[in-house]
Amino acid sequence: MANGARPNGPKKQNSPQTGTTDAAKAASARRPNPAKSGNPARKYAAATGAARTGAATAGDWISGARLRTLPLAIAPVFLGTGAAVVAAGNGEFHWVRALLALVVAVCLQIGVNYANDYSDGIRGTDNHRVGPARLTGGGAAKPRTVLTVALVFFGLAAVAGLVLVVVSQYWWLLIVGAAAIVAAWFYTGGKKPYGYLGLGELFVFVFFGLVATTGTTYVQVGTVNLESWLSAVAIGLMACAVLMVNNLRDIKPDKVAGKRTLAVWIGARASRVVFCVFLLVPFVIVGFFALFYPLAWFTFFVLLLALPACLIVATATTAKELILALKLTSLAALLYGILLALAFAL
């Protein structure tokens, strides 16, 4: 060999398997890490493994049902039944009809919660929310599965409502029931959901206040008395308070997502004031009832929950504080409904 140069050996070739491995590593390096994402929902999903597996646990589904909102479904039925006892005049009530009304209300509430999870998830609204991830937005469950569960609960509400109509023979209530299901869906569903237009509180007041309470009274005694109407207004306002504090918590991410809730429209400061009005006006109504029903005075003990909730909302600087206020408000609504209903019935 000239100049003592070594012969060039055959060039080393990468095996197809090695090339594939290198390409996979490069792709993995380019793929964003959910745990480092600025999206709180994806961070939560990455931490729990939901985004990787796509399989929701039983705990995920229970969380998706948002059990803390169920008092908004239960309290109106108690109040409507208490008012029905007054209207009946003999201290009796139709417990089967009351139970059916409760099933309708609870199933509608759970259905709307899952429908909200589905609709906000596919819109990308939950990509900006704070707190634990939703089923759809966090990737814990497929959107179609969440939608199916929502429709199942709407179906259960419809079946219970149909049975209630058959038992009571008030067939025109089928229209009211259909309207309630439609309203539940279009809260965040459809092309122009009213929840994105600042109308959530109005519909909550109508359906979880007026309709739920007076409807429960009507199916039992065929009439609606003053007790039913005023307690419907009271519990409707408390339901609005729950929605207001929830939207106040999400006011910043909702702005980013284009969700124009009432809290977004009027701003954080005004929302805090409106929340307190929603939550405290019902106690003015209790004061009126206490003039005729002595046991109604015990309902004022609920202020032990309502006043701290107002104080927290007025001074809160973090979402975690508002979550506590949300829990207190939901519990206050439940106890308000139970205690005032007992004052009517006893």
C-alpha cells in the first residue's frame, strides 16, 4: 500500500432496527411532555395516568358526576313536597310521586354535568380550566363514552318523568319535562350554548328553582301555593349562587376560552356582590315564613354556612378558596331546603 495507508474497510451500516429506534427516540424528544404542559388539565391527566391509558377509573366517573351539585336537585323536591303537605291540608303527601320527582331531578343534574363535561371538552374550553381534569378534557374517557353516559341519565330522567306523568295524569307536564332536558343539553351543547352567553343563571333559576319546586308540589296536589312559589324563588337564587361562585373561580380561563358567563360579563368585583345577594336574599324569605311557621326560624342556622361562604368569596384570591365557598354554598342550599320543608310539614 502506498504511503503505508490502511485499506478502507466496508462502511458500517445501521441496521433497519437501529434506524427505527433512533427515529422513535427523535420523535419522542419532539413530542411535548404533558407533565410540563401549561395546561392544568393535561398536567393532572399526566400525573394520574389518565392521558396515557384513556381508561377512566370509578373515581373519575364519580368526580365527573360532580356530586357537590346534587343538593341543587334534592332541595327543590324537599321544598315542593313540604309545600304540598301544606296545600293538602291533612298533613299527607304522595311519597311515590315525591320520590319520582327526586329521581327526575337527580338524573337531570347528573346528566347535565356529564353533558357539560362532554361539550366543554370537545370545544377545548376545559383546556384552560384550573383544578382536576374533566373526563373529556383530561383524556380520561373518550368523548363518545361521556356523551353516552350523559344520554343514559337523561333517559333515566325521562323514564321517571313519564311514570310520574302517568301516575298523576297531568299529561301536559310532558312538555315541561322535554323543555328541561333540552335546556340541560343546550347549557353548553349545540352551536350556541346559552351558558356561553351569560344566561346560565337565568335558566338555573327557572329550572332548578321555579320548575323543580312548583312542579313537585303540583304533581302531588294539583295546585301551587304561595309556600311553593316563594321557596322556589329562594332555592333558585341559591342555585344561582352555586353557579356564580363556580364561574367566578373560572373567570380567567373562561375569558381565554371565549366562554362569556355572567361572571365574565360583569367582572369579578360585581360577581362577588351578586353572589352574596343570591345567597342571602333567601333568608329574607325565611323571615317571612317564620311569621307563620315557627319552625322556620331554625333555617336561620344555615347562615352559619352562608355567611362564611360570602366572606370567602368577598376576600378570596385563589381558586382553592372559591372551591371551599362552592362546597359551603351547596351544603347551605341542601340544609335550607330540608329545614324549611320540615317547617312546612310539621
